[in-house]
Amino acid sequence: MYAVGETFYYEIFDEEYELHVVGDIILGGKEYIIAEDFEGDKRAFLFDENEEDVVLIEDDEAIEIIEYWEEEYFGTSSDIGDWDEDGYYDREDSFAIADDGDEESYINENYVEEEASYDEYEEDVDSFITGLMNK
């Protein structure tokens, strides 16, 4: 049987497809492989142990197998990108704005700009350069 991540070639309607195994599932004692082509189309295959070959499943049976696999693999559906419905993005910003609601005045009052101190680094660089020139 093919493992997830493996690639195999299969001829469908006189055209050879390169398929990538994205999953496998056992239903009713039969092993099925779910494979995807470069266009993202998923297909279901029955793995025949006796022949050590895969057989394309078509029509409604293939759709049912793929949908069942997606429900098992992804939980409820393959659409896991519902970020806009995620409560995480509805949270309040981590800093509080002044009572008057003026964000700029809040930042001006509460933001302290630190002055960079490069004296130590300048001394280190000067001594390093002097050391190189004396050698």
C-alpha cells in the first residue's frame, strides 16, 4: 500500500496523472487511498491486496469515501481556514486608550523614548581598531 506523501502514476481516461497520497482509510474491511493531483482534485482508490494494485473508485462512492475521510481527518470539514470567524480576532487591543479616546495623546503621555548609548560600543571599536593597527 502507498503511504501518505508518496507519489504514484495512474491512467485515467487515457491520460496519465501524477497523484500524491494525502490519506488512507479502512471502510468495511477495505483499504482506500485518497490521492490528489496537481490541480487539487482528490480521487479515491481501492487498494487490492491480492493484486497489490490500486483501482480507481468513481461516481458517488468516491465522493462518499472522500467526504468520510475528510470528516475523519479534518474533524468536521476540510475548511480549516475560517480565521475571520475565530474569536481570537475579536479581542480588544492589549493597550488601553485614554478616557477621552485619543490614541495619539495616550501614546505621547505614556511612551518613553530611550536614548541609545553607544559610548561603550565606540570604546570597544576604537580599542579593537587600535589593537589591529599595532600588530
